[in-house]
Amino acid sequence: MTGVIDHWSKDVEYDLDDVALRIRRRVLDMCLGRGQGYAGQGLALADVFAHLYFRVMRRNPDGSLLDRFVLSTGHSAIALFATLGELGVYEEEELRTYGQAGSRIEESPLEGTPGFEITGGSLGQGLSQAVGMALGERLRGSGAKVYCLLSDGELQEGQVWEAAMSASHHHLDNLVAIVDNNHMQADGAPAQVMEVEPVVERLAAFGFVAERIDGHDHEALRRVLPHASVAQHGPVAIVLETVPGKGVETFEHHHKVHYLRLTRDVWDEAIAELG
């Protein structure tokens, strides 16, 4: 795999379309190892992760992140691992041990794994923890923002809405909730399991400045995810309309894209299809 970014630099303006493509390639390469994984989510989230980690979130002088990211939807970790691989946090060979016994590249990683703030496999808890982090950063006066990614199916959890109410009550202007609205969960579409729409209107009712965009539109991502230093008024929610398997048409229409178990030749074809 070529084009690896070994070190992030604040002085470089990255081609985010290209970064997202490389993240997608890594996602497929990670799944190739044992022929299965959450490739659909990884491909879908590549664009927003490219923006967050290569444009939006700020760093301290030593290169560590000032702003914080909370992955509530733990099984979408493959996208974050692939992104961290582009940043040089993980070596390519280690990423290829994704989901294998003894590997720290787990399908739903534990808190303390480099790049992961929480253990997010049990859905519905991440926004609560992000609210606590945002309150803590405000008390510290650090100026840090906290970004939390959660899924549309996760909105079926009552704890999410308690956290949303708390964020609004405390006027957390350093909190950004990002909803991966992919219309998919393990047991079917959320509309069939338990409807969560209208997501934007519900978040707005809880006090968020909320907006829905195409999660693969880079111009829209630039607009709704400005540089972290830009002031906001209260908690923000961005609802991303994403396509699981984005970039590999075969996967975009796969009936089991939530979790893919495929033969090596199919993965090879997907990599070729991605380009």
C-alpha cells in the first residue's frame, strides 16, 4: 500500500478525498486477513474520519491531540484503526491482525487501546461519556472540543437522550455529536426495528444545533465541521446520511453489509473495484 502519511503536520493541507480513499483501502486490507469484518461501516465513515483527523481536530505542540474523539459505536472501530494507520500510529502488519486472537486490533476495542477513549461495544453509552469529558475540559479551561460518533440504531437507547438533555442543560459549546445515519442495524433497518426519525428534529428539540448532510459530500463536511477553533453556541449534532460499503458498489448493495464474511477472491475483487 502506498501513499502512507507517517506524520501529521499542521502545515500541510491534505487532499481529503485521497486520504479517504486510502482509509478505505486499509479497511479492505484489514478484512482480507481473516475474510470478515465490519467493512461496510469502515467504508462508510472514511470521509468524516479524514476530515476529523486531518483537518478539524487540533493538536498540542508535542503532536498529541488537544481535541478528543469518542467512538460510541464500538464495532465501527475499523474506520478509526484505518485512520490511525494513515497517521502512523499503527503499522500495516499489525492492522492486518484485525479481529484475530491475541491482537489489540479488536473489532470493538477496549479503553486504553491507542486512539480509543472508551470501551464502546455496548451501545448507547458513548454520548454520556463525551458529555462528562466536555464538562471536564470546560472546568480545566483547556479549550478542547469533544467529538462523539454514534449510530442511528444507537438512538433507540434511552441513555442517549438523557445525555442529550444534559448536554443542552449545561450549554456544552465544546461538544459535537456525529450520528452515522446509515439506516442499518444488526436486525434490520431502524425503521423496522424501532423508528428513530426525525433525528434532526428530535436532537433540535433537546437543544442541539442540528443539521443533516450527505456524509460523503466533502464540501458539506467542510461546512458543518469547521476547524475546531471556530466558536459554536451550545452542543452541535451532525446527522450524516452514509452508505454502508461506500466506494465498492458490490458492497453498497450487499444484503449482509452490516458484517461481511467473504472468500478471498471477493475481497480481492472489492479492492480492485475501489481502485
